[in-house]
Amino acid sequence: MYKNLVDRFLEYVKIETQSDSSSTTVPSTQSQVEFAKKLMKDLQEIGMEEVEYNDKNGFVTATLPSNTDNDVPVIGYIAHMDTADFNAENVNPQIHENYDGGEVVLNKKMGVKLSPKDFPNMNNYIGQTLITTDGTTLLGSDDKSGIVEIFAAMEHLINNPDIKHGKIRIAFGPDEEIGVGADKFDVDHFAADFAYTIDGGPVGELEYESFNAAGANVLIQGKNVHPGTAKGKMVNALKLAIAFDEALPSQDVPEETEDREGFFHLLGMTGTVEGASMNYIIRDHDRELFIKRKQLMRDIAIRLNAPFEEERVKVIMKDSYYNMREVIEKDMRPVELADKAMRNLDIEPDVKPIRGGTDGSKISFMGLPTPNIFAGGENFHGRYEFVAVESMERATDVLVEIARLAAE
């Protein structure tokens, strides 16, 4: 039914759009700017109106005008252009029709296989058409699946005017993977009543609860002297770094937690005797527990500094985003509408908290309730990423049905 869906996906994933956390530009990479320009051209070709690129925030926006006289809400559909921090150059998607449930050889030369022994979720796709990597890159289904699904839904509504719908606003944004893409999103200009990010995983995902998130940079100043005369003088920054990490709850790490359990995640550590630094992310769904986690890190620094006359351990924190449930539960229309749309299509909604965040986590706190719905991909951010064509078709179905239901 969506004749351009797969071809557009195969075309878009081959375009390198990785974001760069070290960049100070918006978007963070020129490749995203070039991709945005292509998206503008393609949106105009399918008949979208008010196609714009905002060079201050990196977002492409467009409008599908209402075709009903009813007073209906303005809906927004949002997806992101960038891909994650894994090789994204020379993406070579592979199509595997009628998947039989066995191993999928991604790269024979390298011995890379996609196996249901390692990824039991593959058993959900027997008989379907899988699109995978060639074992050397990520795929980019996160979130180019979301982009092409929005395209397919808009094209379908344009070509089928008998399906009544209200005004629909769409946005394709940069730098979601590095956590800054939505920082400058212009909610007033977007002018929707509520929106959805199409940035979830398997069919049925419907998420309106995310982590509260912060980053912490732990800076440690040591004192290096000759080890032969170090007694009473040396302060080993590496030892203090180890002590800091060991003072955190040992079970509160990503590899030991699930569901609504929060964690501290040590992303990186560098240093010498003279100085060291550690980078953490802090996550919790519960706002009070989130605040306590941040305070615990401050308390550990105070305790480690106590034996010294000067401050040796310093913790610099910055909040990243908050649990969007705090906003969305005050206006559940978008969740209820998506739930009904899925059920109408015989899709069982899988409502659960995101163990992460989306652009909607920030956009919701800007005053635009924005839950997240599935885009269909699996095993994001690496060489084992894949998506089923049928999943992208179902996601497109949901976007069309949401628009139809909202116009009733």
C-alpha cells in the first residue's frame, strides 16, 4: 500500500548523518544539513506545504492542511535525522525476504551473524522481510524508519482525500542521539496541540514515561611526587577515582537494572596520578530518587575531600531531560488516541516506560505533550540492527489511523 516506503528507506539509510557530541554547531554535522535539504525537496515533491528549514535549530518542518471542516486538534509527527555513535559510513542494507527463523549471515568474510540465539526477538519476525546491515555499520533505522513512515503516511493521506484529517505538522530534527536536538525546537512555530515522536522499537510500543536524566563530570586533582619520597605527600588521583566509583551502589548500573530501576553509568575515565576525570550519566524514572542520586554523588565528593585541606574531588552536574509523564498525564489525549488507533488495527499497545529519553522528553516540558510510538526497528546503534518491512508498514498504518480518528 505504501509503494515508496522501502525504496525511500533504502535510499535514506545510505546517507551518512551521524551526529557529533564534540561539535558546537547546530546541527552538529554538515551531513545532517545536507540531508535536511534533501528532505525538504522530497517533502515538496509529495505535495506537503509550508516546507521550511530553520538554520537556528536544524529542524525541517512542513504542513499537511486539514481536509475537514470539523474543529479538530492539530497533530504533530516528529522524527530525528541523526544516527548514533557507531560506524555509519557506506551503509549497505541487505534485504532478507521470508525470514525462516535461522541465522542471518551479515558478513561472511568477517563471520558476523545475526542469530536468534543471541537475539531471541528475531523469532517474532518469521515469514517477514528483514532489512539488516552488512555487518560493518549500523543500519540507521533509528530513526530513518520514523522519517520514511511519516513520509508514507503523508503521501497516503494526500493521495486518498476521502480519508478526512485535521491539520498535520511534521518535523525532522537533528542531534537526538547526542541529547541536544530538541533544545532549540520552536514549539510556538510548530503550533500543534500535541505530537508524537516516531522513534520507538517493535510494533505496539507506546511510551509516555521516560527517565529523568543528568550528566556528571567528576574532576579529581592529585599530587604527584617521586614515589621514593611520596609518604605523606602524594595524592593519587586514580585511587580517588576508584574510591569514588566504588562508593556508588554496585547494583545500580545498566547491566543490573531493568523496568523502572535507575542507575549510575560510568561512560569514561581518564587520568594519571596528577589528575583524573570520570564521566557519568544518572538516570531514574522517579523524580525524588533522581534528586537523591545526584545528591549521593555530591556527598561522596564531600567525604573523599574531608582528609584534605583543599578540594580534591569536584562534581559538575547538568540535567539533560525529565520524565515526560509529569506533563503528558495532565493531557492524555495523545496516548488515548494512539492506543485506540493501534487497537483498531489489531495491534496490542505495549505501554511501558522508556529506559532512555526521546526528543519528546524535552518537547513535552516546552508545553507540547509528545509521547513516543514505535517505528519498528530492533537492536539499535550497532551492526546487529534490523527492521522488518511489515513493522514499518504497521507504523505507517498507525499514523494514518491517528489522523483519521482525530478528525471524527
